[in-house]
Amino acid sequence: MKLGDPDYLVLPYARVALVGLALSAEPRRFLVVGLGGGTLPTFLRKYYPNAAIDVVDIDPEVVDVAKKFFDFREDELMNAHVDDGRRFIEKLRDPYDVIFLDAFGADSIPPHLTTREFLQAVRRAVTPDGVVVGNLWGRSANPLYDSIVRTYQEVFDELFILDVRGAGNEILLALPRQQPLNQDGLVQLARKVSAARRFPFDLGDPAKFGFLDARAKNHRGRVLQDRAPEQRKKECLRDTASSVYWRRSLQSC
């Protein structure tokens, strides 16, 4: 995001992630896991002024930096929560229409945010006609890519993948319902949202590129599952040596 201009999305993945809005009719509640500079929630606040937006980040310094340097602002409808994303989701009572999963540790998605058990909690936290939007590194930079995709397929009824051209990211669009779509269908829905909300860009464009109907099971990967408590603790202790993130998330393991 460019300072003072929430329409200017510097990182290409953010615009592609917004294609997920095409798969939820008139969303009223958003959850963003992983604040970063506040690009997504700030954009959502402008174009969905009456929606409730919750943002979760485990690192209080990230929240402080977003407020101090990137114009991120809380208000009566947009709230930042300093918490582990998984713990926050598992405690939820009221579901969200759109959930963005954009949390990264030192160099990858924290393992406890990739497992079947976590995604099952996410599925319970999204409305039946909602959508879960996941951001992950593509296969070339992510040894767990196929397993993460396979795990999403195990939990959700529909999965579509969009490539973020030139960035190495891929965006997963996961639905808790059957809604077969081809590329043209998604492009049409995305353009409809862009026009209705008067976005400064056409969401149909990123929907055109790298579209993959991922309903066919990915047999390259395995379904990721939670480790036994003691093993998870050992993994967290191992990562503690090199990652500030894990020092703060250790309590959630």
C-alpha cells in the first residue's frame, strides 16, 4: 500500500487475494490473520465501510509499526488483536464471511497454521456462503506446497488456485460448499464485484492468470496433521533459536 493511498496496492499478491471477494455475496464480517503493513484491512475498510473487520497478528511490534508508519487505523468497526491466529480462530463464536490467511513466520507459514486440524477450525469459522483466502509460496520455493494444497482439499469442498505472476506466491480460494467454477465464471464474478464496489482496478484481470480448478486431489503431497504435543514443543524450541516469531508463539504450541 502507498502511504495515504489505500487504493495503491504495492504487493501484487494483495490484488490477487482480493479476487476472493467474488466468492462471498455482500460480506459483512472479515477476518485477516497476519497484519503486515495493513494493506488488506485498510483497503477493505474503504470499500466495505459498514463491515466489521478483525485483524490478528501475534507480534505487537507489527501492529505498532503498521500504525506508526503505514497509516493503519483501528476504529469502531476495525479492530487489531495481538494473538496467535490459530488460538483466536479456535475461540470464535461468530463466523466470518471472508477469512484471509496471510501469516508468515521467519521464512514460511507457521506449521501449526497449515494442518488439517487448523483448517477444520477455519472451516467452522467461515459462513456457509463465505470464502477462505490463503496466501502461500509456490512449489519452487515451498517444499510443503503440495502437502498444504492436499490438506486444503481434504478440508474444503472446493479449491481454486490463482498464480501471482512474477512474485512466487499463489492464492488459494477455499469454499465450505460445492460451487463448481471455471475460469470464465470466476472472471465474471470478480468483474461484477469490482464494478459494484467501484474498485480502482478490475479484479477480473488477476482472475485470468494461473487459474487452476484444484478439485482433483494433489497426490504429490500428504495431509498435514498436528504433531503430538511433545513433538510440537520440540519443533517450536528448535525454531526459537532462529525466529523471533516462534519465541512469541511458543505459548500456543
